[in-house]
Amino acid sequence: MLSLGGTIAMGPSSASGPDGVVPRLTAADLVAAVPDLVDGPQLWFSDVRQMPGASLRIDDIAELAGTLHAHEAAGAAGFVVTQGTDTLEETAALLDLLYQGSAPLVLTGAMRNPTMAGADGPANLLAAVRTAADPAARDRGALVVFADQIHAARHVRKTHSTSTSAFTSPAAGPVGHIAEGQARFHFSFARTPPIALPFVRQAEVEVIPVSLGSSGIFLERLEERVDGAVVAAFGAGHVPADWVPRLEEIATRIPLVLASRTGAGPVLSSTYGFAGSETDLLSRGLISAGGLDPLKARLLLLALLRSGSDRPAAEAAFTARH
């Protein structure tokens, strides 16, 4: 069990008054709050970070992936990672790319901190440990367990700011549930093709959102400021017509990925033919994200660039995941 902090590990910032909660609890503290874990699998604890999810960095997660590989080589049978929910879906997606082991890898957290009535952290942690200890969870890449549902990292999203059922998989639904203390998987699926560590270079990749009437001001000098970008486009992959010349120019300089801002459903390839349609943009050199939402598309492109992939290799990697 590796703790990164987050709401699940938070407590009062001071004893003198209601100043808000901050990450304070250790992994051992979290386990001690779940009596059912006392007689469960033998657990080893590590406090990797103690920070809110919003402050985690790409390098933190890459280092965590290396730690997982080392512990699996030393005999670990499964992993649970606890962290803040702000970035949990992104950590899961990145670990799904970087973690190449067979041992189950489960991420979880909490929407209600331990000082609140009905705190969900203990139940989520228990469900996550039971899933990670189940041989049926092997070779499935990164999983997210929340509110007794099991989600694949490639599909899961945080879709509510406060609900204890905030994590859903809009495009596919959960891959399993926890019932009577056991993980029950509904179907199997192929793992995401991995990206090898270590990272060999730095890279910056940003998401450029499209919105009604936007002038595209964030596109100015974009290729001078980043190494790649993801366009979070309307619907099935559409942008305003006046964005097209600038996007075409940028795509000649850096990898530019076209994703749908809807978060469910694929970017199309040949349905619409107007200026700024998916057909138009793909013909001008943009790379289709397929069914990846903009955040996951960004992480894939970032990991590819930081691992040393060039433009053709990055394009081939996205195509392989459609």
C-alpha cells in the first residue's frame, strides 16, 4: 500500500479552529481505521508523498511506477495506491501506460475526509485491498476502485465534485463490482500497450479547449511554448472554421492531437466534411485521439514524447489504441 496523501489522508490543519483539512494521516493510520484489514492480506506500507492530488507531478507518478516494478520483482502480490481524487483519474491513466507488471494495481481515495460523517475512505480502502489481493485482477493494468465499483483506468473519470459516487466510466461502465467482500469482474479486456521507463527528456503538452465563439487566442505561438498539444474539440472532433489555418500550421511543427471534449465517444474520421470538421482536420495533419478524452490523450502524448518518441511513433501509438 502506497500513500500519496489526498482527502482520504486529511485531518484538521490545526487543533485551534476550523481552518480546513490538510494531508496528515499515514498509510498505517488509514489501515488502522479499517478493522477488517487486520485479518486480511499481509500489508506493507509506504508513505510516498503527503500532498493534495492537485500538487502531484508527472515525475512523481513516473517514480511511483518504478517503485511498483521494484516491489513486484521483490515478491509483492498486489498494490493499492491512495491519493487525492482531483487527479486520481490522471494518475491511473498514466500508471496504466507506465506500469508493466502483472500484479494487480488498484487506486482509490475518498470524497469525504475522515472528520466528516459518513467518510468513505475506509470502505474504499477495504474494497481496493480486496481487489488487489484477488488473482482475477492480475494483468489488467491500473484499476480504480470507488464506491464498490471497479473501473478500468482507460475509461474512468471524476464526474462530480463532491459525490461519493464521483468516479464513473461514461464510455464503458465499470468492469466489475465488489460484492460480499469479493471482486467480481464482468468481462476481460486487453491491456494498454506500455511505454517504457525511464523518461529520457523533458516535454510540455497542454490541452487547448474549444468553446463557443472562442477566438483561439491560446493558439498564438503555441508551437514555441510546448512540445505537443491536445485540442479538446466540439462533438466528434470539430472546431471553428477560423481555427483551421492556425491548427494546420501548428501541426507541421509539433504533434497536435484531436480529441472530443465530451468525454465519451470517439473522434470520427470521415463523417463530416465542412471546414473544421474531423475529416478536414485529420487531412491537415492532426492526430486522432480515438476514444481517449483530452486529459488521457495529453498523458499519452506526454509519456510518448518524454520516452523519446518522434512524431511518426507518436501517431502510430495513438492509432494502435483506437
